[in-house]
Amino acid sequence: FDGETAVFTSKELKPSFETLIKSSKMWQNKFTPRFYLSAPRYKKGTAEKIKMPLLICIADKEVYGNPSFQEWVGQQAPKGEIKHYDADHFDVYNGKTFEQVVKDQIDFVRKHVP
């Protein structure tokens, strides 16, 4: 954290990262730098081609992505289902929001997988 090169440098995020690190044995606090050289982008027309059910979970207080755009993409998918959460980017990884997201994901799979 202090003195380290990082993508997220806000001191307010430190507790979120610490919780994430403690709660996940697999998560690693790193990513490949090439991600920023060519970050994934939505290609118009992609969601319209998705024939299977698609669940879009949106943190409405997200500041690293665009919730309005995420909703628009979900609306383009013929079988898109959108869930909104009164949360920010990191809330979906732990706590009550995490529990709700996981419940919604399980319900989605149960609904669509025989």
C-alpha cells in the first residue's frame, strides 16, 4: 500500500482491500500491466447476439465503471436480467451486498439451469 505502485491509491480503499485479501485465499493484489494498454471494451452488437440468459449485477454507486452503460448493455441482451445494488465497486466482494449478490446469482442459475 504505502509507497507501492498501484491502480487504486485512495487511502479510503485500504480497508476494502484488506478485507478482500483476508476473505479470499485465491485473490492476488496484482494484474498484468498490458490490461491498461488495451483494456477490454464493449463491441457494439455483442450483447444482442447472446442467446442464453445473462445476469448483469450493477453496483449503482460504482465509480470505476459506468452503471448506466452496464444497464444499457444488459437491456440489449435478448434474455438479459439486471439486478441493482445500492453499493460501490468493492461492496460486492464482502458483507451484506456480497451475500445479496451471491443469493441473486444462485437464484438466477436455479431459474435457468434445469
